Amino acid sequence: MIDYGTGPAADEMEVMVFGPGYGEAIAVHLGTNQWMLVDSCLDPDTKSPASLSYLDRIGASPESVLSVIASHWHDDHVRGFSEIVAKCTAAELSISATFNNKEALAFLAAYSGEPTPGLAKGARELFQSMQSRDTVHIVHQRSNIIGEQIGGRRVQVSALSPVEGALAQSVARLASYLPSPKGGSPIKHAPELEPNIESVVVHIDVDGETILLGSDLENHATLGWSAIVSDRWVSGRIPATAYKVAHHGSHTGDAQAIWTTLLQAEPVACMTPFINGSVKLPSDSDRQRIRAATPHRYISSGAS
């Protein structure tokens, strides 16, 4: 069992990244024992959400969590997420405004109160999380997730994605499930979004000290990273000194403009691996690319 010590000091901003090989979760200490949790994976020892196990081991209560965010609903990012939502009762729940097919069904089912058969694990976590809350914040680019004074410092947490184009596709998908005005059965199928353009990228600013959490967002000319860095509101953010590398370090989640526009020179970069059958990220070429980008690079497990 990992010994995490005593946890961060009251005035210390800390980003704890969990990634055992399949799964990713992030716990951010914003100051004075106030926390934000992003995504969820399971602790190999306790089989509970890793971020909750961490808080328990350092003596922090789930009641100290201000915000819980699901960046997207892929299984490796939300294992145990509904348990986090259930236990962090004081936290606001924020989820991406875009959904794939099964997630859209889960979203609609959560409001009808009837689970949809055949949901993937991630979609079931979405259904269970939304069922347990009266209020759910649907976030997209320019959404304000946290904006308040914590320990005498101004804390601003903003969503840099999903972008407007991805949101428009998601709204069209949800509408396609509804019956036509003339009656008839709901449409059972809607076209899929491009891969991982639904992910919520999070920018954290604590009195000018900034962190970028890249989620699993992939690069796409109009709906992914390229669209983010070309947005004037986004480019006006203070470049980050620390970066949770997008999409497990894969080249699909990389764009040179991330490093030149959204990050300061030689930032601290951390990533989680993804190992599922023959798929292994980051690849050797991914590692070489990230090594060339910054001398301060870390991986949560499986480093070589």
C-alpha cells in the first residue's frame, strides 16, 4: 500500500495523478483542505476510487471536495465515479456537454428514471451519477467551474472544451432520439462524434499559478486542440507551468500549439499510461516526442 505521508500544506497547491495502467483520476488541492476531483479509477489495493482512497489516507474528508468533474465517459476514466459523487455530497457535479450514443441514452434515461438496457460501464456510471443529484452542471468551453476565494487566494477553474462545434453535434444527437412532432417511435440511432472531442479540458488558475489538465481530448482542426488554441478567449489564459498530458501521451492528443500557446517553456508534464490488450500508450515515439518537449516529464506507472 502506498504511503502518501501527511498530504499538502494549507497554502500548497497539489495535483495528484493516479493511473495504474488502465484508468485515470486526478485530485487537486486548491488550498486550506479544499479539493477538486477529476475523473475516477480504482485503487489496486482497496478497489475503491483512487482519489477517495488518497483523501482517506491523508485524513481529508470527502466533505472537503468542492467540485467533481467527469471529463468524459470512457470506462477507463469513470470507474467508481458514481461512488465519488455519492460520497462527496458537498461537491458540485460537472459533466461534459457532449455525449456519444450510449452516453446520450444514459443522459435521457437519467431524467426518465429508467435505465437503458445494454449500457457500457461508463454510461452506467453517468446514469447512476445523474440519478443521485438534483443539480448537474453541464460544461463546455468558457464554462466557469470554480470561481472563489480559497485561503485568501483567487481560484478560477475554467473549461476550455468541448468547443461550440462539438456541442452543436451533441445537441443534434440528443434531438435525434426524440419522436417527430407527427408521432411515432423515437429514433434509435444517431451518428457518432469524432473520437474524444467531447472531453473537458480544465484550466486551473490560483493567483496566477496555472495548471492545464488535458483530459483525453484529441487534435482536430475544428473540434479539438487546434480549435482550442485558436480561440482568443483560450489564448488569453495564463500559460500553465504544469500539464497533465492529453490522451495518455498519444500523438492523437498532441498539437505543437499546446506547448507554445497554452504552456510555459519546459513545463512539468505528467501522464498516465493506457494498457488494454495490444493497445499501449504512450508509444516509444510518443515518449521521445514528450522528452523533446520538456525535461520535466513523469508517468504514473510503467515508465521506461
